[in-house]
Amino acid sequence: MLTCFDVANYFCWLAKTLSSSLTHMALQKHVYYAQGFHLGLYGKPLFIEEIKAWDHGPVVPLLWQECTRYGSNPIPAPEYLDISLYSELQITLLDRVYSKFGHLNAFLLSEMTHNEPTWKNAYPQGVITTDAMKEFFETCLNSDNSLKNCLLPSNNNNLKQQPDVNSVTPTVESNLRKSKGFQAYLASKNERSEVYRRLAES
């Protein structure tokens, strides 16, 4: 299982790759949505650290402690990202969460989370439980097939039933290695940008 820092580093590195950046508030919301959609799709958390309902939306306190020193400035990306830490399904999910939310500013992301029961029911300062997130994001995905199709890897309709996202069949692994999201990391910076533009428009 990843940590919140692994997820945050991935998003910051991805933003830098696309000549962009993430502020602390925006990063927190990306990490929250990654956790939520992972729970909704696979029934298991992406990372182990707890999320709390703070004034500006969901926050991972441990990540806040690490990033608060940057204030409202962009969070620097790691110089090197060990891509082997991430499964192919995790890569695909993080790619597509970024393609969906990366263009939104931090305050809009915060406002979005304020309209969600996961935050409302835990505020102020309460823990947003993985059970609550799983229920909410499963409902969102089940009521919006376009959203589910956007987040799931292509040609993998049975992933929702997988007991462990790391124990996929060799066939599924082979298909994922050919997916746009995974191939982006084997491509040049310009090729990556084109892939993510297409993902964002899909």
C-alpha cells in the first residue's frame, strides 16, 4: 500500500511534467479524490493515513505538516520519482484523477468538497472515514457511468470485483502496460502532454 506522501509526490511530479504545479490546498484535494475513487472502484484504501474535515475541505494532517511551510506557493516536485512503487492500476487512477481535476483551482476544489457528505458529516475536525468515503464514491460511480469509465483502465470491466488491485491477471497486466496512462511514462515530455490532453477531453 502507498502512503499519502507517495500519492502527493506522484501528483506533484505529474504536474511538473506537464509544466504546471499544485498548491498545498489543491494537492490535498487531489490526494483526497484519489483515495475516494480508489475506495469507490476497488473497495480498498490507496493509502493508510487518515483524512480529516478541516475548514477548507478534506486534509491529510500528516501531509499538511510536511507541506504547510510552502504556504500558498507551489509544492516542489521530487527530482526523482521511483515509478516502481506504483502498480499499473494505481498509475492509471492517479493519471485520470489529475486529468479530471488538475485544471481546477484550489478554491473551486475546496468548494466541491464542501458539498459532499463525507466532509459535511465529519466537519469540524472529525475523521473522514474510509467507510464513509467508500459509500459516497461508490454511489457517485454507480450513478455516473461516464465518470467510472473515465477512471477505470480501458477494457477492464471486472476490476471492481478484484479482491486486491495488485493481483490482476497477466492478461489484464499486459493490457494495462499498453494503456495510454502507463505508456505516458515511457514517452517524452511532449508525448506525455498529448496523452493527458486526450484523457482530459475524453
